[in-house]
Amino acid sequence: MFGISGPEFLVIVLVAILVVPTRYWPDVARFLARVVRFVRNLIWRITDASEKIKTQIDLEQPIDELVKTTTDDILADFSVKRKCVKKTTSAQKKKTAGRKK
């Protein structure tokens, strides 16, 4: 608990009992109860928020996969090799015409 072992906690409680007068013990107990309640509520809120974030991330992941596969499919269509048609210039046409003769 908070990095404090059992014997250390016992020493802290004993010192508190010796230092705090008996008439204030009920007030100290109420204060500690409020602190414990506050910390519990805080932990529950943090846990709920982290679960909501985790759920949201899990919901977004399939969308990312869908976008990736769709993008891959579209890019695969563009990357299909097509026959290259060589363009011949007029100078190349004259060269080949002169060779045939």
C-alpha cells in the first residue's frame, strides 16, 4: 500500500496515536475516511476513463485496417504493369526508313 510495508505502517499508526490527543481521534478517523473515499472515487474515475479510451481505440483499429486494405487494393490496381509503347520520333523514323532501302 503506497510502498509502505506492514511494520512501517504500524509504526506510523503508533506515532499518530501518541501524538494525537484522544479527543481528536473521531475527527481524525472521519478525515481519514473522507480521504480513503476520495482516493477510491478518483481511482474508479481513472479506471473508467482508461477503459473508455481502450474501447475507443479498439473500435478505431478495424477502421484503420479497412482503410489500409482498401488503399492497398486501389494502389495494387494502379501498379499493374502495362505494355510500354515506345514512341518513335521523326528522326528515328527517317533512320529506320533509310535502313530498309
